[in-house]
Amino acid sequence: MMKIKFHWLLVPVFFVVLPSSVLARELVAYLPDLMNDHHLVRAAEAGRDEARFRQDAAVGGWYPSLDLSADGGREWVTRVDESEIEENTNFASLRLSQLVTDFGATSGRVKLADATFERSKVDIEAARQNILLQGIFAYLGVIKAREKLAYAGKSEENISKQTGMEETLVQRGAGLSSDILQTKSQLARARALRVSVEGELAEALNRFRAVFGFTPTDDEIKSFRLPADPAGSLPTSLEAAAARAMENNPSILAAEQNNKVLKYDVSVQSSRYYPRLSLVAEQIRRENDLGVHGVRLEGFVGAELTYNLFRGGGDRNSVKAAEKNLVSAESILANTRMQVEERVRNAWQILLISREKYKYLKNQAAIVGEFLELARKERKLGSRSLLDVLTGEVEAINAQSQAVAAEVETVQAVFQLFFTMGDLNMDLVKAQ
């Protein structure tokens, strides 16, 4: 189990005060590399580049097409008079064609590619916000576990000292053996709590490594600090937050772009019903072709119309499939909006609850701390039992630990709300 040594210090402020010689590693210092190098961000950027190339490929449908065709070999020809000719032959054709119209097929493919490219940019933004939130939560998770471990260690230390004092009193004949058993029982409980919190810290560090790609050193862990609370940039009402989410949430934007893609796909599929008109220029060279000795040159300039008359119902079915796909996407978009609104409302409620919870837990920690000080004094005067002091010790540490966790959870709730609205960005992450 990973152990990290801390200098224990109980102060009214819940986070350990670092000496000025220790350089604090702010969250903002870790984020640039994370946002540039994370695999999910790189994957989204590669998807954008792919969409850009498909854009260029679709636009290429408007440009002229130049095709070269050639063959050569040995030819045997039997004429009508039953005479035979055997000679070497070759054929070459150079064909230039320029599309005039295909009744929306090419323009539809271009628009479809454009919409796909726009969707890829939304995917990048979604990946960035997702990774940013993961990074924030991983960093804050280490702080939360670190502080809980600090208080658990302090509790174990205090109870251990009390156990030693009681053993000394018993040896002098001034104490009770039952008191020693009580302190040892509480000490075992404190040690179990400390081991449990060490496990939480190990899990938090594993999560940090999974997100950032490395495990911070003990000195770095000690210097982690909460970022400044960006709550001042939040909307003033739940309805305003929900409205911002409808405009900015990447899930909604991606679903909207997907609708556009499928609308253009319907247009592309519908163009199968229409012909294709092109301008054509072709030069052909034939040598010893079909029994005609010598070289023959042919040229052609004109218009070419191609029109499929029957394809077994494939065109009609392709159009209907595209239309149903669009109907499905529209339903998914409506459902996505409902889900995002639900997440915004839940995130807003969690933030309100976290703030209230932190306020009450902080107050509880202060009250329990005062009680513990009085209980210790009364214990020295003989008016308070050892069990009362030990119980107060455990309650004080638990209250302080819970207050620390609630403070971290409040900051997490703020960033979670920004993420749900689609407004999470690095500018919100600042040092205190």
C-alpha cells in the first residue's frame, strides 16, 4: 500500500499550509500537455483531418476528368472470305470529360462532406472538454484523498499518544486497565481508517496516471492545491444554464450536424433518379485493329448523357433508407436535448447541495473541534471519561475529513456544470 508522510497541522483552514520553499504544482500547469497529447484529442483531430480530405475529394467531382486507356498484343482475325490475318496490334484512348450537371448528386456530396467536416470540429471540442473534465477530476481526486489521509494520520497519531499516556498511568497505579483497552480499540479503528484512505489515495493516483500518463511524485502530491472557484462565471439561474446548454453542449451540436449530414445524404440518394450530362473530348489511336493494317486516328468532341432506366428498385430503396435514417436522427436529436436538460438540472442541484453540505460540515468540524479541546481539559481535571475524549477525537477527525471532501466536491460540481453546459475551457482553471 502506498504511504505518503505528511507534517500534520490542525488549523481552522482545512487544507495543509505549505512552506514557501515548496513550489505548488497548480492544476493549470498540467493541462496544456494533457490537451495537446491525449489520445482521444489526437483521435478527434485525425477524424477532422480525414473529413477535410473527404471534403476535397467531394469538390473534385466538379473538376474535369482525364482518362488514359491502352492495350496491346497479338491479334488473329478470320475474314468473311475465310482468309486469316495474324499481327501485332495496339489501342490507345485519351478521354477528357467535364460534368455539366448530375441534378444535385455532386453538389449534394460536397454539402454532405462540408457538414461532416463541421461535425468533426464539434467532435474535437467534445473530446477536449471531456479530457479537461477528466483532468480536473483526477487532480482534485488526489487532493481529496491526500487531505483525508492527513486527517486520518493525525487521528491515529493523537490516539496513539493517548494510549501511551494511559499505559504510563496504569504503570504508576493511577490509571485503569479498561482505559487502555478503550484506547487500543480506538487506535485499531483509526489505523483501519488510515489504511482505507491510503487505498483511496492509491486509486486516485491510478486515475491521475490513466488521465495524465504519469504518477506525480510525493513532493508534487503535497503541493497540489485547489484551483480558484470559477462559480462567478456561471449563469444566475437554472433556466439560463439550460438555455446555454441547448446552444453549446457538444452532444446537441453533434446531433444537429448529424441531421444536416443525413439531409444531404437524402439529396444525394434522390439524384439517382436523374441523368448525368457531361462534355466529352476523346482521341483514339488504333494500329492493326480488327484486321485493318496500319494506324488509324479517331477524334470525338460532344456531349454525353447517361441515364439508368432500371436498377431493380435499388434507387428507390436507397432513398427510402436515407429518409428513415434522417427520421431516426431527428428523434435522437430530440432525445439528446431532453437528456442534456436533465443533466444540467441535476448538475445545478448537485452544486446547490454541495455548497450547503460544505457549509454545514465546516460548521460541524469547528464545533466538534471546540468540544474536543474542552473534553481534553475536562479529562485532565477528571470530570470527563476517556471514552468521551476518544469519541470526540474520532468525531473531530471525521468532521474535518468530511468538510475537506465536501469542499473538493463543491469545486468539482462547478466544473461539472460548466461541462454539462458545454462551456468548459482552460480559461476557467486558474490558480488561487
